[in-house]
Amino acid sequence: MLTDKKITDKQYYLNEFKNVSKEMLPWLENLAFECRCKIEKKEWKSKYNNYVIYDYEPFCSDGFEINVTLSSRQDEYLNFVQYLYENKLRKIGYLKTCLSL
């Protein structure tokens, strides 16, 4: 899930990706690096207790959602990462529906 929350500060733009799957996290990190984006924050938030938030991967990551915040000096890079991320999620959803037929 992607948050439409875009924060503009003096010199850079932020975009937050919520509930990134564990399998897609390395792909998103590599994509951010290729598109000149910086990972500002990566956190594991508990689904059951909203006060439990880690900035590292817990030993047992079941029951946690991963939130990633990317920043860039140009908004176009973030828009491109957002486009590729949403397109990949759509393709995965489409392939899952094909498998269920």
C-alpha cells in the first residue's frame, strides 16, 4: 500500500510506502538507489500494538508491517518509483488471480 502523503521540505521531497511486503523490500531498496532516492526511514510497526515500532528487523517479523520513507531532491524520481511500485503490485495481483482460476 502506498501513502499519498508527500511532504515537501526546503530542499527535498518525501514519499512514504506503507505495508511493504518482506519479499519486495530488497527490490524497493535497489530501485530507490537506482533512481537517486535516499531511504530516510525504514520501520517495522506491529499490527497488534501500535506503540511497538522498531527501526530494525525483529527476530520474528510475523505480525509486523514494514513502512519505508524515501526522499529525493526531485519529485520526478519519487513519482517514477511510485509508478514502478504500483505497477509491480498490480502485476502480482493479476498473476495471483490467474493462479486461482
